[in-house]
Amino acid sequence: MSALYLYPAWLRLWHWLNALLFLTLLVTGLSMHYSLHWLVPFEVAVPVHNTAGMLLTGFWLAFVAGNLWGGNGKHYRIDLRTLPHDLMVQTRYYLHGIFVGAPHPFHVSAENKLNALQTLSYIGVMFGLMPILILSGWSFLFSTALPDTLFGVGTVWIVAMVHLTTSWMLALFLIVHIYIITTGETPTTNLKAMISGWHEGHEDASKP
């Protein structure tokens, strides 16, 4: 069985620390928004949430820098000519083929570790939802500097709804991401790759 070194140390460290920060934000955010004091006391949740949000901002900037200058950005390139076909094939596999033992239509390589569906999902999350989450979070932190209303609606309420909606969308992505992790050659193949950096059995399965 061949293996590829696809996940350098900086990317693996970023991945696990980013996951820890997001889970911290999720738990403390739920505690504050729904008054779940039994989960995390409000007086503890607020400073922890704010600190984790600041750290997440730095980690996101590190991710962007790593993709620009660390070589990982090549995996987010999209071939618009083949994208419609690749999306159809990959979606059909996840909805049907994977349950009937069909071969994986995408093969991981040193130049391309993400299939078309994964690429679009990650671009949407990391370069779409994450900036919105971060900007809305900082807007919350400095809400006193915002105008009282925007288009006749309370500005803080708009920021709150944007932040909450984006948070739930990212939480949904996390659930799907965890599921996709288990769809490698074995349920733990992809998890091991993000720990060791080496992806095994890449002819038959892809790494999310």
C-alpha cells in the first residue's frame, strides 16, 4: 500500500487547534445564547468565548498565509471546465455509490488531495463563512461603536442574527466533516492521516 505525505506539521497543528477553538466557541456560545448555565456559567462563558474568538481570528489569518505561501493553496484550485461533471460524479458517489461498494471516483494525489465537492465546501467555509463569523464576532465585541440602526433595523440584532446563522452553518459543516472522515479505506484512515501527515491507500479513497 502506497502513502503520500499530504499534511505538513503546520497544517496539522493548525487543524487540531482550530478544531479545539471552534468547539470552545460552540459550547460557550450555546451557554450564552440559550442561558445554559449548567453547561458553562455565563460569567465564565463570556471571557472564554471572546478570547477563543480572538485566537480563532489569528488562526484564520495563519491559514490564509499558509495557503498563500506554504504550498497548501494549490489544493483549492478549481477547474471550471470539469467542475460540473466532477460535482455530479462525487455527489452521486456520496448519495449512492458509497453504500453499495462502488469504487471511489476520485483518487488522491500529491497535487490534488480534495475532490470537487470537498474543494467547493472548504472554499465556502474557510473563505466565505469564516470571515463572516469573525467579522460579526468582532462587531459584537465593539457593538457600542456601531450605529443604532441599519436600514431601520437594530444593528446589534442584525449582527446577532448573522453571527448565529453562520455559527449554525459551521456547526452543520463540522458534523458532515466528521462523517466524511469515516469514508476512507477504513473508518480511521483519514483521521490517522491528519495525525501523522501520511495518507495511505490513496488510490482507493480520498481525504476530506
